[in-house]
Amino acid sequence: MGPKRYVICDIEATGLDSDRDLIEIALITWEEDRIIEVYETLINPMRPVPEFISNLTSISNRDLKEAPKFYEVADAIRMRLDGAVFVSHNTEFDLGLLRKKFQEMGQELKVKNFCTLKVAQLEIPGLSNYNLDALCNFFHIKITDRHRAIGDAKATLHLFKELMQLRLKVYPKILFLPHHEKSLKNVPHKAGLLYFKNDQNKVIRMEACFDLEKTGRELLTVNEANRDLLINTKSIDCEVTGSALIAEYKKLLFYPYRPHWVVVIEKDVNGENFFKVMPYKKDLNGLWFFKNFIDARNKVRQLEKELLSDRFIYRDSAVSKEEILKHNHRIEKLSKEAKFPSENLVIVGEGRHLGEKSIVVVKNNHVLGYGYAEAGEDEIFSNPESFIKRRFFHHLGVDLATKRYIRILKNSRQKTESWRSMSAVESV
């Protein structure tokens, strides 16, 4: 089977009503990435053309008087469309009118079609307008002879080529909606909170970010995965926190973490410890917390696999105390990944502006609070609690976010923040 042949079409008509008629048509045949033929002609509608159409298209009744009637060019049009894919911007209008004209001659026009309007709506969600002018502006396509069939057909051809690359996932550039691109210019490369707002200026999504600008661009890149956000986001705002961890704290104030299941350590009658999934209750001393039971169960299964070497399935005698101690030691070792590396520690990172530092204090295995300071690290570590501006009291979501963040810091190559274990964090 040879390469597909596409015929890009644009027509001008006497109006938009159901009784409209053709006054001009242009057909550009595109095959093997090149234009094979260009066909264009005026068509006498055998009726006066409304004045606003003449002013829009510059096609006068005098121009149409000597033009061929549709039945005189019908074969030339059909010949070019046979076996090709019909392409236009709004095929419902263009192809619909062509089919109507052929039906008037007692003929049926069957052709596969590609509507650049519908494909654009699918591939570029959230654009405020999908008319030919807006899309050409989006792709930086220059239109000449606007509202003339050949000019609009050439523009539609360029638009078709751009959309085909998007559809085939081979588009060479990263695209953003114009109003998003404008908002992103005001977003810095700093840690903080990113706010996505709808047309009523209401926050519809909030993201805690290491890099506000980078995250904004990732979430607003034109692609299918971002469809809902692209459609609903009209503007973007941000709050610089310096620390992505503090940004996460602020987000938790709006979207509290509410787990449903927790993994705990239980002890059997022999004194041997084991991991168990239980429904979450406030103040329950758990290790891992989950919203989904399956995730909690899978975590326990993963832990149990790591314990297999310590289990004694087939044996005649009871498990010795030494074996129980060894097993319990392994349980304790595995549970450390869910705990703070030290009961008391201080995390120091970048602040909101040059010269400022962010401070997070952990005391007795709970986040005590956070603040900012322009002091030196020696002064900060000598009395970290004196710099706290926002305090927490056993806030589960904050504690879990901090543990997760410390693991990220351990694995990060570029460390803009660090934590120091304190033998005792003294209060002021």
C-alpha cells in the first residue's frame, strides 16, 4: 500500500445558514511530504452574494457571474478527492456543503476525513479559541489571503502538518498555551507553592515544588496527561518558601493527610515480633500509613519477604530465644526506614531570599515547627527552637512528609539542604 494522499480543502460560501452555497473552492493535494497539485476556482452560486460576504472575501457578484457552476467542476473535484483523505478546518462545514452539492446532482460523496478543528481540540486542550486564526497564531503560522479559499487552504495545510506531528508524538518542540506561557514568565526557579487557578480565580490545584518554574512547565506542557489542568487553569500564582519541605507543610494545611490503614509491630505469645496492618486510629503508634488497604498489605508482604531468611518453617524443636532476638532485631532494623534518623534533629536549607536560611526542628521524633533566620549555622544549631515561627503538635502529615524529605536529601546529588542530628535539642 502506497503512502496516503491528503487533499486539503477550503471553501468560501454565501453564508453559514443551512441554505448556503459554494462561491469558491481550493484543493491542495499533499503526498510524500510535498504538494503534488493545487486546484482552485470560483463557483457561480446562481444567486446574489450577501454584501458582508463580499466585503469579507473580496469576491463580488461580478467576479462570480463568469465563474463555472458547480456541476461544471464537480468531476474535477471528485477526481481529486477519490481515494484521498479530505482535510479541512471544520469538515462538518466544508465536507457537509460538498456532499450537499453532490446530492443535488444525485451523487454521493464518500471520503475519509481529517478535521483540523477536532484534532486540535483533542491534542491542544485548554486553548481559549480553536478557529483558524487562533491556531495559526499558536503555531506561529503566517496566513496570507485570509478568507480566500487558497489562502485558508495553505494555512490549513501548515496546521495539518503541525497537528500530525502532535498526534504521532514526534513534535520537536514543547508547547504551552499562550495564557499559561505568560503566567510562567513570572514564576521563579525557587522552591515553594504553586497555585493553579480557574477563571473565577479559585485555586483548583496546589503543588509543593523544589523548582516552581520547572514544575509549572511540566504540569502545563500541552499533552494528554495534563488535559484537565490545561482546560481548567486560567492563571498561575506562586509563593516562594525557599524549602520544598516547608511548602509541603503549607500544602498540608489545605489538604490534610488522612490515612485509613497503618502498619504496626505486634508481638506473638513467644515474644516474636511481626508486622501487621490495622485500621488507622489517631495517636496509634504506627510505622507506615496508607489510604488504600491493598497498598498497606503489599508493604507488609514486601517486609515479610525480607524476613524470610530469619523464619524457620519446618523444625521439630521450638524457636530458640537467640533466634527470636535475631528476628526481632531484623524487624527493628527494617522499621528504621519509617522513622527519623535521630530523635532530635535540625534541617537547614535555603530561605526565601539571599542570605536567609529555612529551619525545621524535629524533637522527640516529631516535627516541632519551622522558621527562617539570617543567622549563621553555629547560632542556629546552638538554639534552633528560638527561630521557630510556626509550631506543630504531633502532626502526622508533617512528620511523614519530613521523613520522606530526609530520604530524598540522602539520595540527592545536589544538596541545597542538610540535616544535623542533635544529642538534645534544648528549648528556649
